[in-house]
Amino acid sequence: MRRLVLVLAALALVAGACGSDGGSSASNDDDTTTSGSFEYGTAPCPPATPPAETPRSFDDAPKRCLEDGVDYGAEIVTSEGTLTVDLAEDTAPGTVNNFVALARWGWFDGDDFHRVVPGFVAQGGDRFGDPQGTGDPGYSIPDELPSGLDDYEVGTLAMANSGPNTGGSQFFVCVGCQNLRTPDYPVFGQVTKGMDVVEKIMALGVSDGPPSKPVAITEVTITEG
């Protein structure tokens, strides 16, 4: 039940103060499992297109699947509209690698934002949790914490966790996280288009839990530039 407390520490900090191209990702054949201080897993890279049946769990985190010199992004299609995200492969390559691999396995397709806190965050990435908010992909990844971070900007994508080095698949989009001065949550992307969609999702928040109506994540497509 550890996932029940995802991001609750962050909420306590702000409560009193604010607020694909579908191409193959498996072209890197290097068996190296570390990059800087990040330790990659040993699970295989996903196929070029999501399989007919998405794995519900994995034995380990993915090995390094990103290609050097590629600018990665994501299109997150929701029932309220589409979010265009620039992924931070330069500053958080291990975390981006994890997100890209899960997306290409189809892990997020059919998910939803199970937690929407008005003026704070929209959280998803737990398609198979029962109840939602308690699940993970079967493994955890190390934290790639941002250095020199003054605040979490509006539209930031960050990994949810229940403590150090417990991230898996759950992520959140920040709206009112500017007072999170300590970098406890790895930042791996930024919404570049679709903040109006984020606001629509936020408008469905009730308190700290499911939104007033389901907000589906119908598809996450990885783009390369």
C-alpha cells in the first residue's frame, strides 16, 4: 500500500504556502547499465509498436534504449485534449528512458489521471493498480534529482514516489508546485503545448483523489526529432 502516499509529502509542503512516430527504440546495443550515477535495468527494450497485450508487470527496469543525439518528446492524448511534452533526455536520461520504454510497451494506453488535486497536480501512470494509486510496473528506478532547481515550473512532468528511489511508472503534471524548493521528485519533461488541457483537467479536481469525472489517457506516443 506504499503508493497511497505518493506525492503526499509534496502536498504538505505546498498546502500552507500556495498552490510517435512509433519507431524502434531498441537500436542501442550497448550493454552498459550505468550512465553517470543512474543504474539501468536489464529488461529488454520494447518492440517498435506496442504489442496487442500490454505486460502488466516487468521483472526489471528497462536497459538503456534511448538513441544518442535524439530529441525525445511525447504526445499524451487524453479525453480532455492532447498534451505535447518535451522530454528531458539530456538532464534525466534514465527517467526518460523508463517513460519511453513503458509508453512503447503501451503501458499508459487506457490509463487515466487517477488523482487530481486542484491547483496542484494531476497524477497518472498506474493503469493496473488495484486500487489505482497503489501500483507499479514491478520495479523501481533510482532518483535522477535535478540540481540547482529553484522551483517546479508550471507544466513540469515529474516522477511520483513514496520515498527515495521508489519511482516506477506514476508521474504527475505540476500546476501549483512552485514552492517545492527541495528536488524530491525527478523532473523528466515539460508541457510545451496543451496547458489549456491541463487546466481543464484541474477544473475536474475535487479535493485530493479521483476527479469528478474520469480523465482517460487514451494513448501516449513517443516522438523523435
